Amino acid sequence: MKPTPCVAIVAAGLVLASGSAQAQIEFKDHRGKTIVLDEPAKSVVTIVRSGPILYRAVDGSADRIAAVNQSFFKRDYVAGLYDALLPELGDLPATAAIEGFVPNVEAILELEPDAVIQWASEGAEPLERVGLNVVIWDCCTAEQRRDYVTLTGLLTGKEDRAKAILDLQDASSAAMAEAFAAMPDSAKVSALTVDQLGDQIRIIANGSQDLSLSGVSNPAADETGQWWKTIDLEQLFAWNPDMILIPPYARDLTPAQFYEHPLLSGLDAAKNRRVYKIPAFAGSPDAPEIFLSSPWLAAVAHGPDRVPDLRRTVHDAYAAIYGIDLTDGQMNDVLYMDQNADSHGYGATFR
């Protein structure tokens, strides 16, 4: 029998060089409108919550971000540990939106930005009516998330940096596919992502991550495409997944709550200590480093031998994307070593 290949993802050799300025920049956003800039944007407002992360990754600094959405600080900034890893983002004015993604038009006009990034669901009309240049992002397929990187590269005039980030993601996906794409369903580990507990249990039924790249299946997946669903305890026990995953933005939910719960502790995942807090690199579904979730998931599902030296892979990815040299302490925080300390094999896999 041919041995199954290990996943070896190398990011250390990746060079993200700065792109040269262009005489004129012209591209289409997600609604198909042509955006024209005389030069790379010197000032950008992002109403999109994940915009600051992507702009910092591609541009290499936060200097050209004029304002952000307040909800960025409430969720992505903390969930992705950017408050500790990219503290410069914490100084950005949170004046881009009044509430949710409703633009604060007057405040944005005062900043005189070269471009405003906004979701397709909110529309560009209120901003374009007053003469602002609006770049629309649609949501939320994997291809659209790749486009966020490309569009940011076009705005910044650093298309080579954007391409290098996408090349890093592609190299990881190719390595994962080589290792797990041919795995039969019978060999896959079932995993359910739970982000709220209460009278009703909220799960991610149809996320954008391809779990098959990690040799994992999701018992809640269906044809509806609905991202979140609420289920009752009976349904959770009917599925009885091998593993339970907790996203990093569910900050009040920990593996210990499943292990200690009078009812949930009866789940196979809890009895076998296979409840895991997903690391901070999944703090935003749009983050350029979220691809690290696939090798991490493969490691907790199938053991460290299938994905060797993940700490090095994570270290090199953060260095390539953000220029961050993660310390051991920061790495432990990113991997949630403390919260996952009592989960099966976690310390041995990621120390």
C-alpha cells in the first residue's frame, strides 16, 4: 500500500516584496464597477470589519487606514489576538460606521479618503451620492475571500505582496489535498463547530472552510448554505461528533465547559477529551492566515505525524504575512495552549 504523505508546509522562504507605484490603477470590484485611481490609495476607510487586517497584511503597515468599523474592535481585533500582535491597529479611529455597517457619511467625508471599502449587502449609494470612491466586497465564498486580498493589493499598488499571500495559501491547500483529499469518508473524523451554548445550541452548519482538506467531515453540513443554525440537545447527541470545535470569537466558551457539564460531558467528544478551541489564526474568517486552520485541524484529528512541526509553519506564516517574529509565549497564546491543555494530545502535538 502506498503510504499517505505527510503535510509539510514551508513558509520560511516566502518573500513579500513591495510593488511599484503605477501611473493609473483600474480594476473592477465585486459588483463589476470599474474603480479608477490615479495612484495607490493614500487614505482608505474600511467599513468592512476585516478590512484593517487585510490592509495591514498587504500594505505592510496601518499608516494609510484612516478609519475603521467599531465592530472590528468588538470581535476580530480581540479574537485574532491582533490587540497583542498588531497593536498599531488599536490606534485606528472607529468612526467609519454609525451602527453595524451603516456608514458614518459625514465623518468619512471629513477624512477625504481615496477609497471606502464597504460590503455589497449595504450598498454604495449613500457614499457615492456624496462623491466618495467606493470599493464593494461581496461575501462570503472562499473565492470572494481570496478576492479581498487581490483587491487590497490593487488599492495599495502592492499586487506582488497580495499574490505572495495567495501563493502561500495555495501551497498549503495543495499540501493538504495531497495528504487527505483521497481519504475515504469512513476514515474521516467528524467535527462540529459550536459557538453558543444555552437553551438552544448554535453551530456553524455550512462554513467556508473545506474540512475535507483536513480529513474531517461536518455532520451538520447540508445543501441550504446556511452558515449558522440552532439545534437542541437531542440533535447534538444524535450527531454525537468525534470532535467539537470552538471558534476563537466565542471567548466565553471553553473546552472545560463541555468536560464539566452534567449533560454535555456525555458526548463522545467530551468523554474522549476531544473538544478544542480553534487557534487565533481563525479569529476572522477573512484573515489571510486562516488557511493555517486546515493543517491545525488535521493535526488534532489525525495526530501530529500527519502535519509535522506546525509551530514552525505558524511562525513562518505570521512572519511572511505580517512581519511578526512570534515568541514562544505568543505562539502559545495563538494556539490557545492553556484552554486546550486538558484536551486529548494537545500539549504533545503543539509543544
